[in-house]
Amino acid sequence: MIWLPAAEEFDARLRQAKSLPADRQVSALRALSLQRLDFLQTSQLDRALLRAQAVLGVPLPGLEPVRLAVLGSSTTGHLLPGLRLAALRQGLSLELYEAPYGTYRQELLSERSALTAFQPQVILFALDARHLLALAQGGVEEAVDALRGCWQRAQSRFRCQVIQQTGLELFAPLAGSNEHRLAEAPSTVLRSLNEAMRRASEMTSVDLLSMENLTAQEGLRGCYDAALWHKSKQEVHPRAAALYGELALRLIAAARGRSAKCLVLDLDNTLWGGVIGDDGLEGIVLGQGSATGEAFAEFQRYVLSLSRRGVVLGVCSKNEEANALEAFDRHPEMLLGREQIACFRANWADKATNLREMARALNLGLDAFVFVDDNPVERSLVRRELPMVRVPEMPEDPAEFVQTLASAGYFEAVRFTAEDRCRAQQYRAGAERERLLEEATDMGTYLRSLQMVLAAGPVDALTLPRVTQLINKTNQFNLTTERLSEAEIHARAKSAEWITLQLRLEDRFGDNGLISVLMARCEGQDAEIASWLMSCRVLGREVERAALGLLVEEARARGVQRLRGSYRPTAKNGMVRDLYARLGFRAEAADGVEERWVLALDSFAEPEPLPFLVKRNEVAALA
């Protein structure tokens, strides 16, 4: 895994980690997992992790718990260490269930199976290429129908995330370069099946683990050994098991909102060759005319593509700002423009300090940041001072920049919405709002000047992917930090027992997109708020008052007399600790794990005039 730094003093650091008190071992083990480890080191670290789990239990403290079931058609036991350590890198505590291979259908069908007792949150169908080919003997579509039946059974029984492994393209060609013209060739059938699975997954909310990505990084010989298959039915080679785990856990982490959102870039020798402050605009190397200049241009082109996909861009450079901006404004080969950069920091402060300030300016957590810098000293500083920031180990040759950053998978996504593509613009608009706020004389005048319109309506099928994203990635304004699969949210939206609300905000600077979700379950005269969350982009604009008013209105229409809510404190949601109190709820109970609050609707007063127009049942559909 080329993006991770080389392991330093691994044996000594592992011994030190194991000697720490149990409650301090987890962070030390996680730090070790963020290095490039060989097969032996991976095994050693996994054993230490299992010992920590035996002492501390699962989930490990400070990590988000996930129950993953691996349903395979061949040997999968050797994949489990890679899965566990990849989860650790993602801040997840993985509890694993491995079904006996070849029994995935029985496990899904039986109400008394070990899988049923396990109640997985994620199911990974790790079906080997020979098994998939056997399924396709009656035709590719028939094979996909059989797989779709398994996916739907898993989703309906467990309401879990389903991941399907594509077929590893390991079959020797029968006709050479034009193999695709031989319809019955095993390699042709498998490729057709892989493509059919991709089409089917789009209609069933199933996520695919692309084995092509595995072979792209390791090569087929690095991923598969025919002798191991015949001896032990291991399709994925043990030396590729760590990368396999990494690719699988990226999907799980992405579904929980743990992918990075912001790419912060150094300038000198990162976006161009040379030092603009010393070499001048004419002296930097960028674009046509040299192999090195073309490599930097190619990296900029890739970064620009990430921005268009929705990744927020920032600049953090030790430079005079005027010199740095000159390249953006005047260099003819510069592909990135000022308009793509949501936050620009060019000064002589240390980069950890600048990154902290950028996080505040963008209202993003530092764990949402990826920092790219050619200088190993700067990378080391940021890793030490800000361990939550993801810092890839960049190669010396700029021609390898694109592959290194792409291989790291920091911006993994399982769903794409129209709003994703607007995200970078939304953060740039946020910076404009901040500048307007600095000029305002009072908050009321500022809010009215934004000319805001709030649209509200129930969660529906069209907005379900975006609602799922928001629920699983929002940490700060989130009363319960309840994480839900798309299937679970869909079930609530269809149920008469549930009130679901989604809110979208527009203003003079543009569309903020879907910014808040509320879900409350009605039972008799009570409604229990299970989820209430809001994007930090709209904090301080009184959206929470409007949201409560809309919820009360819907609850009253259903005969509800009391709203009940919980606040479950986490390391990140302290900003909403007093939300219920501020909105007029009465404290009911507290046990150290959660605080219980209640609001009698007969005494609820409608919010004072709000600084925006509220439109009910007019939420624009998000693709």
C-alpha cells in the first residue's frame, strides 16, 4: 500500500503498545496500522488487536462498532486479519462472523442460523470466480437473478449494507486479444457476469467490491496463486489479503460517512515544479515542454476532476500569498483556478496551525482532510500534530502522484447525488457568507440579508441516497448519532408509525442542499425523536427552531401530545448538549449514557418570526 509511510521501529513500538494499560493500547495499535506493513507485521499486529479485544471487549473504546459477516464460497479465514486492521485504520471496531464456506444460501434462509444470531450490519458476499462461473452455466442473467435473490434476502432480513465481490479475472484466455468474440470462453462469461452485477447493483443498493481494483494494484500474480487454490481453496493470495481488507473497509467506512471531504494541497513541487518565490512565474515547471511539467499538469487535471466530483479543495503553502496567487492568475498552463479553491492559506505559519484554521473556516472536522505535500518534513509534522488528518506518502517523481493519491482511496464513495457535485461550490459560497457576516452590524440583519428559503418535506425514494449520506456522516449537530442503512431509512419513510422530515436551504449565494433530517416514531400520545441532525454549513441560522416547529405541526396532526428526545454525548456532538433545553424541552432523566427530554405540545409556543421563508412539501428532488 504505497500511500502509507514505511514502518519505523515496528517491533519496538509493538512491544511498547502491548505493555500499555489496556485502555491506551487501542490508539497505539491504530498508529501502527497506519504504516506500510508486510505480511508478518500484519499478522503480529492482528494478534495484538485480538488480545486487546479479549481484554476490553468488542467494540473497542473510541471506535465505531461494526458487525461484518463474510459469506464465502471458498476459504476466507486468511482475509480476516486484513479486514480487522483496515477497520482499525478507518476508526472502526470490527466484529466478524465467517460462515463455513459454501453455506451462504443456507445461512441466509435459516431463521436459526449463526448468521441470524449474529445480526450483521454488513454482509460481504466473497464468492470466488469458479463459483460465479458455475452459477452462470444456465446464463448470465440467471446467475444475476440468483445473486439478486441473496442480496434482497440479506437486505430484508437484516436491513444491512450488502457488498458483493466481483469475479477475479483469473481464467486463461482461449482466443487471445479477441477473447470477447468467443462467447463461451470462461473469461468472457465472467466479464459479462461482472458487468451484469454492476447493472443489477445500481437497482438494488448493493455495493460492489471490485476485484479489478485489487489486480490493478497487485497484478494477477500478486493476487492469485493456482497452487494455493488447489491446496487450500484460497482464491485471494495471503500477500494481497491486507489490500483486499482495505478495499472492503473503504466501502463500509464510506457508507458511514467516514470518507474524506477536503483535499489540501501544497504548491511548490506539488502542483508545479520549483519554488515560485525563488524561481518566479517564468521559472516554475508546469505543462507542455518537459516530462516533469506534464506530470504536474496531469496531477492538477486529476485534482480538478476530484473537485468536479464534489471534493472540496484547499491550499496550504509556505509562501508569500501574492506570489502563490500569481501562478493561479497568470500562468498559462495552470489548470486549477482560484475559483476551485474553497480555502487558500499561503503564509509562513506552520502547516498544522494553518490546517486547524482551515478546518474552522470550512466548518469541517480535521478527520475530513487529506493533506498532500512533497516535503517529508512537512508530512511528518502534520502526522505528529494532527494524527486525524490523512497524509499520503508522496513519491519523489511527480509522474506517480496521481496513482499514489488514487490508490489511497481517501475519497471512496458508494452513492453519488447531484448534490455531491455541488459540494465544492457550496463550501466556496460558505466562505462568501462568512465575509458578509464579518461586515454585518447585527445577526438579525445578517440573516435577513441572506434571503433564505427553507423547503421541507418527508423523506422519499428520490432523496433517500442523500438522506443516508447525511445521517451517516454528520457528527457535530447530531443528537443521537444513530447510523442507519438505506434499507432502514426506506422502511421508516414507508411506515405510518414514523414522521420523517428533510429540510433544504437556499439563499442569495446558492443552494445549500439537503441540510437537516428528523425522524420520530409515534406511539400513542408520544413521539420519540430517534434522529435529529443538521449540516454544520448552516449553523447559527435558526434552522433548528424551524425544524422543531415543523415536527410539532406534523405530530399534532397525528394526535401526539408529547415529544420525547434523547441526547447521547459523543466526542464530537457537544455543541447540541443544551439544544433541547434551549428549545423548551424539560429534562426527564440522565444515566451517564444519555439524557432524556420531553416537550408537552399543549404548552409549545410557535417560534418567533423566522429569518427565512418556509415552504412545506416542496423539497426539490435530488438525483
